[in-house]
Amino acid sequence: MNKNFDPSEIETKWYKFWEESGFFEAKPESNKDTFCIMIPPPNVTGTLHMGHGFQNALIDTLIRFKRMNGYDALWQVGTDHAGIATQMVVERQLESEGITKEDLGREEFIKRVWDWKESSGNTITKQIRRLGSSVDWSREAFTMSPDMSQAVLEVFIKLYKEDLIYQGERLVNWDVELQTTLSDLEVDNTEENGSLWHLKYQITNESKYLIVATTRPETMLGDTAVAVNPEDDRYKKYIGKSITLPITNRQVPIIADEYVDEEFGTGCVKITPAHDFNDFEIGKRHGLEIINILNKDGTLNEEVPKSFIGLDRSSARKKVLSELEKLNLLEKTEPYKVTIPRGDRSGSILEPFLTKQWFMDVNEISKKAIDVVKSEESTFHPKNYENTYFAWMKEIRDWCISRQLWWGHQIPAWYDKDGKVYVGSSEEEIRKENNLDEQVKLKRDEDVLDTWFSSALWTFSTLGWPKSRKLLDRYHPTDVLVTGYDIISLWVSRMLMMTTHFINEVPFRKIFVHGLINDSSGQKMSKSKGNIIDPLDIIDGIDLKSLIEKRISGLMQPKMEEKIKNQTIKEFPEGIKPYGTDALRLTFCSLASGSREVRFDFKRVEGYRNFCNKLWNASRFIQMQLDNFENFERTKPSGILDDWINARMDIAIEKTNNALSDYRFDLATQSIYEFIWYELCDWYIEFCKINLNSQSLEASEKNLLLNSMIEILEKTLRLSHPFMPFITEEIWQNFKDLHQSKNESVAISSFPQKKEKYGSKNADDIEWVKQFISGVRNIKGEMKISPSKTITSIIQSANEEDKRKVKKHKELLFELLKIKELNFIDEKNAPPSAIFTLGGMKILIPLEGLIEPDKEITRIDKLINKLQTELNSITSKLNNDNFIENAPQELVNQQRDRSNYLSNEINNLEIQHKEINKLI
RNA sequence: AGACACGUAGCUCAGUAGGUUUAGAGUACUACCUUGACAUGGUAGGGGUCGGCGGUUCGAGUCCGCCCGUGUCUACCA
């Protein structure tokens, strides 16, 4: 074994071994209990980000844990076709070739997307492998695969027949860049600096003006009313009259509507029903004309004066403002914070736009989805996330499911020449069903479905629905969904609706909601901010130059380049070192405490890398001992140290089990960290060293001890495998000849179980030895006695049990503390010493030639002070009658004991103080 | 504006049905140690009036209220 653990040498090797051996494949034929998790499908053409890394670490830990605990574990893997994102990428590729998708035509274009999917689709799946995720690759799914498309088709048709899918003409969120609608959830509302312009609208045939305030002056070309509050005394008299709209010179009515707030602005509102959601509603109430002034690409259409036609939105705004200025109709301009709706993919400003779209009526099916959470068939963890869920579900509006894209599930609807719509699985089917002969021309709806429509079917469509129920019956409902809170409404709620509706089961029994990973300053990681980190760069490392390159390539705003560069240099002056997958996974697990936001700290990764190295070297030590031992024989281990370390191991097992059942990955990680470092390495191995070097120990006893070391190591590897799969596999395989497991891999070995009590007396003995050693070390440390300096020690007031322990473990104490002489004496004859008590026993280190008295005085005073503070607080409690009366008896007793102990201890120290003071 | 979180050592975080730790861990810091598993190490140590104020209680980092600060989500007044 190498001196230092090098993850890069082993990771891909073991993953390949696992995958080729089929260890991660579900076993539907087995009679084991099942445990199933669905991967939240990542974008097929996307790349891994920290969120994926975090989530994969958590899911994989759970899955491996369950698999090792004897479950038939299925981690269903797959990807999402990500309609908009993928289409955007391919369109951009075409753009660089100088062609548009229209040049290619729909069929060719889709071919190109498939090509791109094939060529880049492996990126994400390769990355998932690098994380060590034990997914079942034999069942890899894709939302656009034939099977899943079949499921989508079936669902759409059924919902249509149930009248839950319908077409409607409404204002929708329109992305002028991508030229498609978006659902409400795909809108990012950002607060930006804008202006509030006050426009003067002349009242027709009067010299008076109404002043309206607007943040979007260009829409005035589509105004069809001015509204005031019916109770507003200032304007009551104008209601029913009209104003003459500047520029277009259209006459528009002055109407009264409660919606208008007298207090805000001037109390007059321009109404543009075609381009504002609120105005649209007002328009409906008042039967106003709806004038759409925009083309699909955001330019002005023929509804506006000639000189405006064809202008884009921002030019139109400038021109409107300058015209108004010329006409002296621009009252004033003031700076104003406006909330701008932007497409979450394109980033372009969205327009409310009147079009005919397909909608899903979610009123009924949302009720069922609420009920299953209320009745706890499906539960959120942490529970308070159900508030987010309920809040969203109660306010839920019909879901706009059509998208004006080419990449996606094309809507199975056909139109005849009169526009009559037929919905069915194919044109042929529809003709048959409706007795339409070849004469009747049918044209298919060009739109595709929202990607989330197919993702909503994920839990059951990946398990073979509608073709077969075999897997569905076995693995559904899935056990837990592991996801971020940001997609509770986007995805979780829709799965709950679709699944309860179609399968009449919840999609998952538990919804474990984890936090989101931010950068070290608490900022959300995003491409545009230039603070993204690729998890693989933490695993493999990356130099500064490449990191900067990665962060600034393909940036939407080139302006940011310099800033991102500097910020990256500042944060990673030497790039990122390679830490390996196990260290990264441990870091992720240790951050999963249940908090909402998680700041990613490289210092933690470094700490866990060191931890991996620690485990590596512990194994290396064991290996070396075996190499140096003649005639090693494999037997069942026994002995004091073996009893003790197994007892400590049991505590770690229990803590880990409890923590994982509560999704406290941080506590689980901590228990393993503490066991390996603070018990196994700091004590067990140190004790073993002494025993193995001991002259007084028989070879057969050493042989037993070596067996203990092998078995405890093997058990430790199984305990920590779910958290750090690669290093544990590497060591486990290295030791295979020694531990002689029947299994091929630690990945399919069983998770260690808590045993019946190990020789508890032995375990207690070792804990006592640890305390003895720590106590003396404290004195040596504080007195600045060099660790290598030998000391003499005196023991007073030892009872028979103490004497037995000292005698029995003399060698451990002597070696670890460099004690050269140890005597039992009675109270009277003690020389001036530093003192430490263990139970009733006093351990004395004579000052003579070792310790300067004044230093010891300082140490004693510090201790007295500390103990006195505590004693004071306990005394005041015990003097309080209310405390005695109300507190549990057990606690009162405890505090009394503590109080006695403290007084006694303080008393001893004070005597010491006096004794030593004599020397000064 | 509303809802929901969060504010504990320089930094990143635990503190799990109010009283067992004398508020903990990692990291950073200080001193000593280059002793053959590991300097990606060892031993010892310093560092927090648990955001502020008030309340409930015998007892509050832990429960309640208000305030200050931070963040996220939702809804927006043109």
C-alpha cells in the first residue's frame, strides 16, 4: 500500500467492476423486501452541478445502506429530455452554422437533436458514475423513449376524454426569444431598476388631462381604456367620458373599477387588456376591446401607427417617449423599482400574450394530491415543507401544458379543415374512430407538451406502465423521493397529482427535502454569476486557468468576464486540488443536517480527504503488522481490546442507524468519523502497537490480536462503505485473503449489526485506561514535559479494583505515558506532586526535577476556578426550594452527587495548592 | 406586502420531545513533538454574555412575543 491514499488510482476501476458485476441491478425475482428511489432525472444534455453531486451522495448513501441491510434496492436512473434547454442548445449550434431550424424543417431538426442527445447524453451519465452512484443502469430511462412516450400519449388521451385537458384562448407568459409559452413556474420575477412615466391623456373635447403612470409606456399603443376608482371624488365626474389617446388618436373610455387604488400614483390607470394580466381581467369585466400590438417575436404589429410597425419593444418605448415629449404629454419620469418577469431559461423579458393553448384542469386532481399528504400516505421530511406544498396546491391554477417547440412529445391532436379537433393515439386511429376517410385532410397540432408533463409520470412510467404492472406492483409506491425544495411545486406536486390520478397510489411514501448548495459566501451558484463549481473538479482537481476558462465560456453577459476572473483568482489562487470522490461525498453528507441553505466550504473537503488518508493508513499499519508476523493463523479473535473496540463499534452502528432513519446524514457521518479517528486510530491501534511489541505476550495472543485487527477493520469498512464507497472497496479487496469474506465486494456485503454485549468488563477497563492516560497527558502537556521524557508516578487511595486494573494494564499505561516507575503509597508520604484523580484514586506525578511549582500552582488554580464556577451554579440550584420541589428527583440526586464530587475535587486541589506553595 | 426559514467560537456547522457536557465538532490559531500507519500526522491548550429586549418556568441556546439583521419563496400598485 502507498504511504498516502490516492483516489485517482482506484475510483474508475471499482465502479467498472461494480457495474459489470451487476451489483446495482434490482432483483425483481428475489423475495427480499424492496427499497426503491427514483432519481430526479437530470437534463440529458446537461452537465453535473453541485446540486446533483449533493443529491447523488445522499441517495447513494441511502441506497447502499439499504442494499447492505438486505433489501432488493432499486435506484431507478434516467434522464429528462429538457425541451426548452435542449432545443436552445441545438438552435445555437445551427446558428453557428448559419442556418435556422426552419431551414432544416421539423423532421431534420429533431434528428439533429437526437444526434446531439446521443453525442452529449453520455456526459451526464458518465458523471453520475464518477460520483459512485449505485444506480441500476440496466433500467436506464429517458422521457422521450418509446415506452415513456407511450405513457405520455395514454395519459394525455385519457385526461382529454375525462375533460381534464382542454384548449383555451388566454393570456399566457410568452417568451419572445424562444417564441413559446411558459407555465407560471418557469417565470423568474426579478426586481430591477426601471422608471415610472407619467403620461398626460387629454379628455376628449376638454382641455383637461388625466395623468396615468406606467412602467411600460410602449403598451399605450394598445390601450383601450383609462380606469379610475368609482369612489374617487377627483375623477367621478369623468366616468363615462373618453380620452383621446396620444399618437394613435384613438378614443378610449374612462371606466370605473374597484381594482384601481386611489392612493397609488395619480389614481388613474391605463388599461391594456392584451398585454397585462390585470388589465385583461378588467377588460373582460367591462367588455373592452382587446388590441394585441405585438408579433410573436416581440416586434410591433400592424395594429400600431405605420412608423412604429416592426420596432422591437425597447425601440418602441424610446419612440413613444420621444413622441410624447414632443407633444408635451410626458408629465414626468421618476426612477422606480419594477419586477420584471423573465424566462428561467432564456432570461428574456416575458410578455403576457393572447394565444390558444392546451391547459390541464387541475382543480379536481389537486384535491386528491392534497389529501394523500394530509392523511400522511406521503409525508414531507422535514415536515414543514408541506406548508409550501399546501400553499401552492391551494392556489393552483390550470396548467398550460403546450409549448411552441419542436423537441418534445408532440400533442396527439389533429384538426380538420374546419378546425375541429380530434385527439387520439394516431391519425389512423382517429380516422377509424371517427369514420373519417382519406378525403378528409387532417393536420396534426404542432405544439409539444411541457417537459414536466412527462416528468410527472416518472415514478410509474419508468416501472413499465402502461404495458406491464409487474415492476409497478413490486416497487411502487417508491420509498422516498430525495429532492430540493425548489422543485416541490414544479415536480413533486405534479407527480403527486398524476400518480394518484392514474395509479391510485402515492408516487413515494416519503419526500425528503434537502437544502441547496451555495458557494462559500452564501451565493446561489449560477453560470451567470460565474461561481459554479463542477463536482468533478473537486474530485479530480483543476488548475486556475482551466477553471477560469470554464467559468467564462459561453457567458451570456461578456461584461462579467473580468469580474468572474478576478473573483475566481481570489477564491482559488491555486486552482482546486484533487480530493477524490469519497472526500466529496463525505462533505456533502456532513452538510446534510436539514438546513435550507448550505455554504460549501473547501476546508471541509480537505478535512474529509485527510480522514480518508487516516483510514488508509490505519489499514496500512495493519497490513504491515501482518507482513512482519511469522506463522500468522486465521482464527476467531478474542481479547480485551477486541471486546472493547467492538463495544465502541456497536455505539457507532447504533448512531449511524438512528441518524439515517432520520435522514441526518451529518450525524451519521460524524459517528463514523469519530469511531474511525478517535477510537480505532487514536486508541485501538495505539494499544495494539504496544501489545504487538510486547515481550511478555505470547505469539498466540498476538495472533489473536492480529485477527481482531483484521475483523474490526473489515467491519469498519462495511460500516462506512455507504458513505465512502471507493476507498472502502479498495481496502476491503486488499484484505480479502485475510478477512476471507465469501462476498465478491463490500458493496454487497451486509451492514454490520449490533451484537449482544461484548465482555463489558473488558470494555470498561479500557475506558478507564483511556481516562488514566488522558489525565496524565494533560499534566505532561500543561507542564510542558516533553512527551518522550520518562516520569515516575505514584498512586494513592487505590481500592482493590483500581489496583487490579493498574496491574493488568500496566504495560499500556507505562508505554503510552513513558512511566518508568509506579508505586502505590499511602496518604502521608507523598512528595510534592501534580495530581489527577480518577474515581477515588489519586495519581501523582512528583514535581522533583520535572515541574516548576509555580506552573503547577497556575494549573491548579485554573482547575479550581473552573470547578468552582460549576459548583456555584449547582449550589444555587440546590439551595432553591422550588428546584428541589419541582425538578425530577433523579436530577436532584444527580446534582447532589455532582456537587459532592466537585467539592471533594476542589478540596483536594486546594490541599495540593497549599502543599506546593510551601516549595515556593 | 405576505409566508417560511435562519442569526451559536475568526470561518463552516451540530446542539435531536427546555435540566449530563462545565455550550460541542471540523477548520483556523498557540505551544510542544519530526517516536517506523499517517506532518493529509500526534499531544496539550486558548477562543463563545448562544443577534437584542422582554415573557413563561424552580430552570431557556432550547418555548412565547416584540425588535434588529440575513436569506428564500409567493403575490404584486399601474
